[in-house]
Amino acid sequence: MTRQLELSVDRIKCDGRGLCAEILPEMIRLDSWGYPIITPGPVPDHLMGLAQRAVDDCPVLAIALRRAETRSAGRAQGAPKEKER
């Protein structure tokens, strides 16, 4: 397994200003009320700077980068392990 970072939103803190989606539209879109919907999965390396900026610039500190465990390409996530013979 490798360690990568993914975005998460504290929906209690978020007040729907939408600044995060302006900074990182590649991964964050807004719902009809203006609250963020985050693309699931790890943040690509080429977007990490913008993701960190979205976290830093959130006026209510509602968005964060968290470590996410991702499985290697050898086995699909959620797929059962094969039994040893």
C-alpha cells in the first residue's frame, strides 16, 4: 500500500462560500446550494499545490488534506483476497 493525500470537507463547519471550488475546480464542484462536492480519491501530484492552497485559504477551515490508504494496482479495492492453497 502507498500513502497519498485526499481532500475532505467538514460539512458542519462549511458555510458554502465556494472559494475552494474556485481554487481547485479540477477536484471540487459545488452543489445547487454552493456546498463543495469533492472528487473521491487521492489528489494528483500536479494538483497538490492548489489543493494545499484551497485548504489554507478556506475562511472557516472546513477543508483538509488527509492521508488515504490506497491499494496497489494488483488487486481492485474492495475485492476479496484470494485464498492460499
